[in-house]
Amino acid sequence: PKVIRLLGICLHPVPSLVMEFMEFGDLRVLLDKVRDQPVASQEKCFPWSVRLKILYDVAQGMEYSHRHTPQIIHRDLKSPNVFLKVDNGE
């Protein structure tokens, strides 16, 4: 549940991946929005409880990938590659 689903691949006109829709985009966009806020309101719009939840979810996704047989190594883990969606209680 912490790994985005790959739905398909398109090779033409340019190689592209078709993945499930993530309504909140990626973590980089969120971090940029938070950075643009005054320091006093950064905690209010992006509390530590949410930061730790994202961190834990990413760790769970990486653990799943590494335990998979054959093992999957991401090799490009960065904020633009962390996608966000509404937490449905998982």
C-alpha cells in the first residue's frame, strides 16, 4: 500500500510511465509551498506529525521493495519521487 502502482508504459513519442493518480502531487511541491510560508506558520501548515507520517510511509515502501523477490532497488529516492495522497487509515 505504500508503493505507487505502475499501470502501463508508453514508448512513443517519448518513454513515459502511467501511474495511479496522486491527488496531492509530489513532496517537492509541498516542501516548496511550506518554505514560502513565514517561519511562524510553517509548523501550522506542515506539522511534525505529518512529516513523521510521510517519513514512516516512505520507509515502509522502501522496506517492501527491498524485501521483494527479486529485490527492487529504487536508486533515485528524492522528494520529487515521493507522491502524496489522502491517508485512508492505512
